[in-house]
Amino acid sequence: MSLQVCGHAEAPVVVVGYVSGGNDRILVGTDGSESSSAALAYAFEEASLRRAALHVLRAWGLPTPPDDSTVPDPEQIAEDYRQECERGLAVLRARYPDINVQVELVRSRPSDALIRASGRADLAVVGSRGKGGFHGLAVGSVSHALLQDTSCPVAVIRSKSPGKA
């Protein structure tokens, strides 16, 4: 049922399958997409309302090189992702200067990294692109995994569609 609600809802949906508390931490996954930007904004607001710390997690894997001669440098990729993440956080950090923000980059599958980190959070926040054949019929694979296996409530946030308020 929660997958259907998250897949159809235009507004943020919070699914409480497991109640945790006392961590005073909001976890948010980001990948630089429009939907993760919406998730970041929601997570900052929740952290402000709860007076909680914010754990921003960016999980990544090595891209497949175009041929065997090009091997990506993991350290350079991590640094590029860190800079991209910090640029995405700049406006929100300025709007919410009192929030303690921890940025973590992890070389892992996003769903695995977020599920592990959810054990230390009171709320996990992720964006959803709603991948599927028709608008709103499905949530993405990361959202789906968190809704199934996380150790805290999960907020699934959709970015606003063009032309919608």
C-alpha cells in the first residue's frame, strides 16, 4: 500500500514502518538530481523544525569507462561529487545556518548506504523520480528499497512537475 501512495502522491509522503527516536538526526540521500534537490529542501526544513542534525549522504559507484584504456580515478570522482554536493547545499546552508550538516560520500549502492545509515536517523528523506510507464505509477528503486528495509520512518519527496504549483 505504501508504494502505491508514494507512487501516486504529488505531496511528500512519510511512511512509518519502524519508529525510531533519540538520534536527533535527519538522513537525506542526494544524487544531484532535481528530485534530490527537493528532498534536500524538505530535509533541511525537517531538521530545522526538529532541531536535529542533518546527515547528507551521496553514494556513488565508478562509471563504466568507454573503453579498456580509460580507468576512472576514484579519488577524483569522489572530489567531483563532493564539490557538486557542496554547491547544491550552499543556498540551504545559508537559509538554515544553525543546522549541523554532515556530508558523507560513500562508494556503495545508494540503497545499501542509506539503509545502513538509517539506523542512526529519526527520519530518512529521499527524492523520487517516479520511474514508470505513466506519471506517478511507481517510485524509484532507491525509494522502494528504503520503504522495504529502513530502520526509521521514510519521507519520499517528488520534485514539482513543470507547470504545477
